[in-house]
Amino acid sequence: MSSKRNHSKSMAYQEFGHNSNSEVFERGVPDIPPQQQNIRIQATRSGRKGKTVTVITGFQHSPDTLNKLLKQLKNKCGSGGTMKNDTLEIQGDHRDKLLTVLGELGYKVKISGG
């Protein structure tokens, strides 16, 4: 005789109340001007099944500002991309193009890695 447990996702234990207060859990990252940010651009393949991805790190912006910047960079490069934590990933090797575009936007940019 097997006992089946009735697991209900709606009855999960929540220690700190409901998830409806999502603004409480958002990070309070101030938008620092581009001139005060040190951005690193690196092309990598590790963990991506041989596909080259350009990774841009060092941003100190809110997620909304990063999403707008990501959309702008994807349009300039003509490729897809995503945002993970505070890093932007653009599909393909676009180091030189991103160096010029971010430099024109006022960021202090360096290419890191080989």
C-alpha cells in the first residue's frame, strides 16, 4: 500500500509574508554616471557549447537602466543577448564594436582577456 502525499504549491510556508511586496526585495543600486564606471568587455566560450559570447561587466545601474542599455547594444551589434545579474551578454564576438559604442556613451571601457 503506497501513501500518496498531496503537495499543494499554494500552501507553501512563507516566513516573511506574501510575494506581493516584491519592491521590498529589489536591490537599491544607484545609477552612477557612465564616466565613473569601469566597464570590462571579454569574449568567452566557456560553458556555452562552443558559442562565442561577449560579456560586459562592471555596470552599476538599476535593472531597468541595464535593460534599456542592453536593447541599445543588441541593436548596434545586430544580435541577441541577455542580462544575468549585473552582466550583459551579447551573442557573438563584438568586442571592438562594443568598445566604440560604450565609449561614445561616456563609459570608461577596457577589453580584458585574450
